[in-house]
Amino acid sequence: MSYDPSNIFARILLGELPCKKIAEDEHTLAFEDINPQAPVHILVIPKGSYVDWSDFTRNASDVEQSAFTKMIGHVANIAGITDSGYRVISNSGNDGHQEVPHLHMHVLGGAAIGPMVSKR
Ligand code: DGP
């Protein structure tokens, strides 16, 4: 899948759409999910144009990948869920049910999240 520069998260990065920012650094932005699935539901995105996890791990620099990973732990700390626990999910592609084609990690917590996936 090639990167669509008009996707919603690209527009948030450009400042064309608002977000409730949690944290930011040179390479990464974290903000609240518009449709939270848990008391804490934060999205962490790279500022670079990466479609999904495969694209990011193949093409992002080590500095970008390091910043992204650290930001996940950082926002969990900001949200106060480090001790109670949380889940980090990235939906990728069709089978992963990815809706927005810009890499994002969901950080979910603030209550028991339940089983990892529903059984089929
Ligand atoms: P996914 O299915 O993994 O691609 O999840 C996309 C998530 O993005 C979903 O949980 C809802 C969230 N989302 C969609 N549009 C917006 C938006 O405009 N602002 C914010 N903050 N989140 C959005």
C-alpha cells in the first residue's frame, strides 16, 4: 500500500485537523483517540509518512524507531497506567483491520482490557 498524504493523521500532523495532544517530540506525536475503547486510549504516530508497521520497520531510521518506542512508554507514564497495566496494539493492513493508513499504536488502559482478541 502506498502512503496517502490526505489521510486523517497526516492532516492532524499538518495542523489541518485538531487533536487532544498528550505528548510530542521531533519524530513522534501522541494524542487521544476520538472514539476511545477504554478509559485511556492514546494513539502514538510517527511524524514521518509510514503506512504501517512493516513500512516503518523497513524504512524509518533507527532514531525514528527509537523515539516511537520510547513515546509509547512515556505516554503510559503520563496517563498513570504504568503500574496498573495496559495494552499496545497496531492494526496493520486488511486482516489487521487498519482503518487509518498512517502507522499508529493504540495504548489502551485505565481498566481491565479483556481478552486479546475475540475467538472466532
Ligand atoms: P485503526 O482501526 O487501527 O486504523 O484505528 C484508527 C483509530 O483512529 C480509531 O480508533 C479511531 C481513530 N480516529 C479516527 N479518526 C480520528 C480523528 O480524526 N482524530 C482522532 N483523535 N482519532 C481518530
